[in-house]
Amino acid sequence: MKVFLAAGHSSTVAGAVSQGYNEAQVAIMLVDKATAILSNQNLNGRQLVVVPHNLDLVPTINWINQNCTDESHDTCIEVHLNAGGGYGVEVYYYAGSEVSKQFATELLLPLVQETGLMSRGVKADSTVKWGRLGFIRDTKPLASLIELGFIDTSDLWVTLDKGAMALAKAILRSCGSTFIDHEAIALKEAQAKAEAERIEAERISAERIAEEKRVAEEKARLESIEEKPTEPIIETPIIKEETVVESEKYELNINDFKKAALGSLYTLFGVIGIILVGFAQDFATGSFNISALGFAIGAAIFSAAGNLLKRFFTDAK
């Protein structure tokens, strides 16, 4: 299935002329740009075929008929610009054919929506001054003729700016398809990829900075340990408490007691000696008193024993 696309008039027949442009020139530009736009679009199995731009009306009709391979499913479209000081877009169809009218209606909507130009509606070809349009009547496939704005009004600048995209979207709609903005999708994907790469780069950078910080902190910690002077270890002397075992304490007390007893005996013998010397003298003179001697010796013994006991109990404490 084919979609034939033709620019009205030809490179040798200008058509309407206004504002520095001629109709054929603008129509060829629109067809070429629309073809480029459609090169990566889905036409639902249809093949877009551009009619050579050097062919005028009758040669164009003949060329389409010769290259048509499926009259029941092929379609053809011719692009023109209107003239006469008006505004808007209109599409012509084969008068009396509902199929042709429906085809024209499918083309009109995207043309108006994309350009923003006024809709002049779909019109039967029988309404033109010639009573028919050869491109619609004489071509074998289903045909429509588009008047995409007026060349002699402000419509021209809109058509130059938005007409090619409008034409491409109209052809897609007639094929049961819609326009896919591959450039916008590619741009969006590129932006998403760039954003993902930016996020990943930031993550890697953050991890690198964190690792560098950790390494620096660990290095500083180790350096501070190495630089810190070693404090001498001062050993605290352990004071051992002397534990006196009861048996040793007992031995000490016995020894002291022995020493005290021996001292007391020495004292006692000394005192007794003195007493005996004294009594010996008394005995020589005849004044000896045995009772006094016994009392003196007893007193000396008692005194020595008392001193000995006092010393013993004092040490025991």
C-alpha cells in the first residue's frame, strides 16, 4: 500500500505568487520537510511515495496511476496554498463520495490543530469554479487536495513554520498512526542518562571523599600515638604488712618474760645481798633481828614478782 504525496503545480509552473514566495516553491518545501519527518515514523505498513517535483498536473496524475499497485488501498494527496486574501485551511474531496469525504476529514483535523489556523472545513471538488478537480477525479487511488493557508496573508508565515509538521501528522492519521517525537524521546533519554551519570559521579565522589577523610583521620590518629611521649612506669612499692603469727607473738612474750624474770632475779639477789650485808653488820654488833631479815627478803621477792607480772601484762597488750 502506498501514499502518494505531490506538491501542487511544479518547479516550472509557479502557481500563486505573494510576499516573496510562489505557491509551488512553498508546496515543494512542505512536501520535502514532511517526507523527512515521516522517514522514521510508523505508517502501518504503507509506503510514502513522493511525486517528482518537475511534473505539472497532468503528468503528475499519469505518474501516480502508473505507479499505483493497489487502487483499493493506495491514497494520494496534493498540497497547495490558497490565495485571495482569506484565512484558514480547507481540504477537498470527491463530490458524492463518503469515503473520499471521510479521508478529507481525517486530513483536516491535524492540519488545523498543529498550525492553529482557522478551519474552513472539507469541501466537495464540485464547488470550485471548474466544477471538478482533476487530481481528485482522474487519479486511480483515493485522493484529496489540501489548501494549507493563504499565501497572500499572515497564514503564509504560519504555514512556513508549522505546515510541514502539520502535513506529516495528517498523513500519519490517514494511515491510522500517530506521530512519535523521536528527537524528544532521544533528548529525554539523553537527559535521563546524563542525570543518572551525574548522580553516580556524585555518589562515587562522596565515597572517595569519605574514604580520604577516613584515611586522613586514621593517619592522624597513628601519628598522634607515635608522637605522644611515653610516660615512665612508676612502680608503687608494695608495703607488706608484717603478720605476726600468734605462736611467734607468744614466743616473743615468753622471751620478754624470761628476760624480765632474769632481771628481777638479778635485782632480787642484789637486794638480798645488800640486806645480808646489812644484817651481817648488825650480827657482828649483836643487833641482828631475824624477823626483820625475813621480812626484808620477803618484801624484796614480792616486789620483784610484782614488777615481773606488771611487765608481762604490759607486753601482752
